[in-house]
Amino acid sequence: MKKYAALPLAAILVATLAVISGVTDVNAGPRHGKMFERMDSNGDGVLSAVEAEAAALSRFEKMDENGDGVITKADISAMALARFQKADLNSDGEITHEEAKAAREAWRKEHHDHN
């Protein structure tokens, strides 16, 4: 199995800052505001480099399914399979339009309705 080297934290930080560049204001909209609030761990209304790095590391760790410090094709495959199985509500090996719609709605609720 070919392993892909883990990105250095600095690269993860840069990528995270690029992703959140439009989320620097808690009033940026409901989705971005909630994301910002989750990342702003001290609640001061500003994302520090430390907070951004922590968010990026948290996401990396979630993607590293087996916790070995690198993300491999196997990690991505395991994550994709888990998402597929979660969406396949009747476990028939197929995802219908209705199941896909339900999965999207569940994902949105899980990721954006944090109060």
C-alpha cells in the first residue's frame, strides 16, 4: 500500500486559512458563522493562527482513520465507505435519490445546526 506523506502543519494551516478566508466574520451567514464559532475556541471573535492550526489538525486526524499520522488511500476509502453505508438507509448496496437527499439533510443538520 502506497502511503502519502502527511502534510506539515504549516501547509495545513495555509490550506485552512485559505478555506476560512471568507469566514472571518461571525456575521458572514449562518453556515459560516457556525463554522467560525466552532473554530474560535476562546470566543473572542478572531481566529488566531493557533485556532486555525487546531481546526486543521482536527480535520486531519478525522481523515487519518487508523491514527498512524498519515492519510492513505485506505483511509480515504474507509471514510468513503462509511459515508456510503450511512447514506444507504436500507443496506441494499445502492443509494436512491431519496436516500441521498436524506443523507445531505442529515449532514447539514450535523455540521451546521450546532447551537
